[in-house]
Amino acid sequence: MKLSKILSSATRPLFSCEFFPPKTDKGEENLWNCLRELQTINPAYASVTYGAGGTTQDRTKGIVTRIKDQTGLSPVAHLTCVGASKDQLAELLADYRAAGIENILALRGDAPEGMDRFKAVAGGFSHATDLIAFLREQGDFSIACATYPEGHPESAGGVADDIRYLKIKQDNGADCAITQYFFDNDAFFRFRDACSKAGVTMPIIPGIMPIGNFDQIVRFSSMCGTSIPTWLHEKMDPIRGDLDAVAALGIELAASQCKQLLENDTPGLHFYTLNKSAATIAIHEQISHYL
């Protein structure tokens, strides 16, 4: 089912998950085990990323197609500008149309490994806004986009730039936006209010990252521009060497974050699973009465 229809027909907040395509057969076996476990809580849709620099395009396509053919989930294929010309993107989109894939999450993508800044290939796109406009011309896809409540890490204009670009993404054909993960709900609420004032009317879905390894999250956050509040450091620093304790506290904190978001009219929650099911299932159990 198309994202646009999933969102417009929802009578309660939605719950969705993101996965990444593993680089090995063993990793892919783990992914399918994770998907089967998460099917028990019936996500509204499941998105599948590219690897760093777009390096796992074929695996992404295979996983998305298999999700559609073998599960009851609605798949969302990530698509980036990295390393692809318009003709190559059009060819991939034709494959997706033929396979019955209806949903695309359009992103600029990160610079490939070894490059300090993003650079479009000849005949390609430099911005997600342009990719979205191109997608809208290529067929009847439902299009999601990304947004950054605390500002994109490369943006000189911070949050104000992200709001401006989000409005352009909407105008160019995006149906909804999924945020980078964050830990400061107040930052999200301020961002959402400012987007509304700027004319953004499409659903903005918060991205949720359950913490299972605090050192890993600190590293991820330094790259993607997510702030780690002082209170979170104070809770996690004393136990950061005990991964079981970190995971248990991570579930508790994420469930609390989700409850506050759902009590303040968010249209849904999108979980970055890191191809693991336990934390997402545990959090879902605590918030299921909202969903």
C-alpha cells in the first residue's frame, strides 16, 4: 500500500521500522529473522536503506522486493543521489515499478567513503529536492523525505535551512517526512511548530533510536548532528560499559520519549532498528495502547 494512503487512512498513530541491507549472507539471515519477529507487532511499513555511499543498491532492491512478495508489510525503498545519473535512477525506478514497489524515501545521501563532501556524478542530482521532483515525474510513487529537527550537520543556516528545504520537498512532491533520530522532544516540538508556520502541512514522523550501546550512539550522533542532552549523559555514563544495563535503560527512556510524542499529536513513530528486534518490540509493548 502507498504511504500516502497509509497515512491518510490512519485513525491512530502509526508505527514503522527501518532496516539496513547487510553485506553478508549471514547478516541477511539475521535481517529476515528480525523482520519475522517484528511482523508480530504489525508495522505499518518497513523502510530499507542504502549502505554508506549507496554501496548496497542491489541488496536494497532485493530485500525490498522480497518484503513485498513474502511478508504482509508495505516496503519503502531508500533512494539517494549518490553515484547515480538521472538515466541510472530512471532504470532503477522502472525496476521498482515492474516489481510493484510503490514507496520511495528520497535522500541526497552521504558522501562516499574517502570523500569529505558530497559531489554529484555527471548527469546526477546534488540535492534531495531535485531528486523528489524527478521522482514525481517518473511514475505514481508515494514519496517520503528526510528532515533534521536540529538542523542538517552540513547546513550553515541550521534549523531554518531545514525548514525551508522541507517546504520545497513538499512542494516538489513529498507526501511525508521522517526525521533524523533525536533525544530532545522539545527541539522536535519547536521544529514542528516552525514548519507549520512555514506552510509545511505533510505529516512529520519522528525517528526513534533505542540506545543499546551508548558509545555507538555518541559516535553516530557526532556524525549526523543529533545532540545528546546532559541528562542523557548523566544517566548513561555510569553504566556505559554494561551493555545489558544500557539496553534496559535505553528501552525505558525511548518508551518515555515515545509516550510524550504520542500524547502531543505526532502522526506516528519510525524506529531505527539497526536490524535488531528486541528493543523495538519491548518499547512497542509499553506504548501499544496509543497505537
